[in-house]
Amino acid sequence: MKVLIPSPLLSYTREREVEAAGTNFAELMADLDRQYPGLRFRVIDEQDRVRPHMRFFVNGEQVLDLSHPLQATDAVQIVQALSGG
């Protein structure tokens, strides 16, 4: 499936849009990490939780759970929230 990568993570993929596979977000992130080592740790913490500043969208709808099922035809977007002042 197509995965859109946020600008802060382009140093891992070098591409804005990449292909990855998985039946849920956990598997998708494992596949992305296999292809782009270190990417998963920037999105998922040591307790297997999505980091607070990261968001996932599937076909335009926000998803909060790593066990959310995915289809090969889904469009996935990873978004990194901005912070600071």
C-alpha cells in the first residue's frame, strides 16, 4: 500500500511516498522499519505505543490503534505534529 511520509522522516526514506505491506499498523510499521531501519522507533515508543506527536490516517480518517486492520488498497499517511512556541 502507499504510505505518505512526513518531512521530518524523509531522512530515512528519501521519498515522500513509499510502498509497504501489513494487515494492520503494527505489521505496516515493521515492514517500513525493515525497509528503512530506525523509522519505526521515531513513530512507536519502547512500550509499543504511538508517540504523542505522531498521527496515522487511513483513507483520510484518523486511526489511533496499532491493531487497526489495513487493506492493500488503503492509502496511509503518517503525520508528525508540530510543537514549540
